[in-house]
Amino acid sequence: MRLSPVFLLSATDVAHFPTEARTHGAPEIAFLGRSNVGKSSLINALLGSKEAHVSSTPGRTRAINFFALHEGAGEKKKVKPTLIFADLPGYGYAKISKSISSEWPTFIEPYLSERETLALGICLVDTNIPPQPSDTQLIHYFQQTQRPYLVVGTKADRLSNNVLAKSLAALKQAHEIEEILPVSAKTDAGTKALWGRLMAVAE
């Protein structure tokens, strides 16, 4: 099923989050990861469009950007969205991590802990680099708050099958998790499986 994305708004404060009147209470999927993990590229690959802004400078997303995904297109588009995507600011990039970190408690943490319509957090980890403590921190946050989450390994196309298998094993061990879904925004590998998980949330 093809979903057409509509940009809703950018929020830099709890008061800016979209109201139920805007979202019709549709389940929200939050995309989180370190700056430069390929978050915007993956969102665009899933949507088949250029809704999420891809920047060559890591850490450019400083707000939570909300996109409503509707069945159908044009006049046939259903009023209630099937899903809402929330693209969250990246973290862990040295030059801007302090300013981003200072913003987390003000509006990102309340979104993750208090947002009733948040149905799934997609924690993105880069399969091309060693496990990062900041990723472990995020995954543990979801575990402690008992929020549903899925860990997705990005840029999987850059590694051979053997190297990818070793990388995924190392990431699972470091982050103390049982599953990582490898994907590639470039080749679309794994995106179909990811869509399956997202649609299960919608249902």
C-alpha cells in the first residue's frame, strides 16, 4: 500500500506538538539516531519522496518534524492519516552535541516519555562503525520507560554479508538487544521488512 506524505509542522517546544485534531490520533513512529546515521535518507526511502531534508552537515535537524501519511492521493486521500512519522534531532555529533543535549530535556524527552500517540521508536545505528555509547543510552532509555522500540541498522549496503553479520553481532552484544533490522536507503534493502513492522503498528 502506497502512503502519501504530507508535512504537518516542526516543533521545538511541547506546546508545538500537533494536536489530535491535526493527527486524528493516528499512531506515531519516532525516528531517532546519531547525527549522520542516515535518518533523513531512510525516511525519504520509505516515503519514496524528499520530504525529510538531507544535509551534508550533521546535526542540522533541530526540531521534531512531523509528517502525516495518508492512504490514497489527491481527492481520494483519506482524512485520517494511517501513520505519523516524527523525525527527531540527531545526537552525539561533537560540534553541536552540547546544544542538542541541552534541548533534549525541554521537548524531546517529554515527547518520548509522555506522548500518548507515540507507538514505536525506531532507534537507528550505523552498521559501518563500532557500537556507540550514546546509542546504548537511547536503547536503555526505551527499555527503562517500557516504550516499544525497534533497532534498525543503516548503511547495510556498504558491507559484505560476512562483515555485516559480524557488525550486527557486535552491535547486538554491545547494546544488549536480540534484534537489529539491517536496511539501506541507497538500495532499499530491508525497507520492505521495515514497512511490514510499521504497518503492523498502524493496524
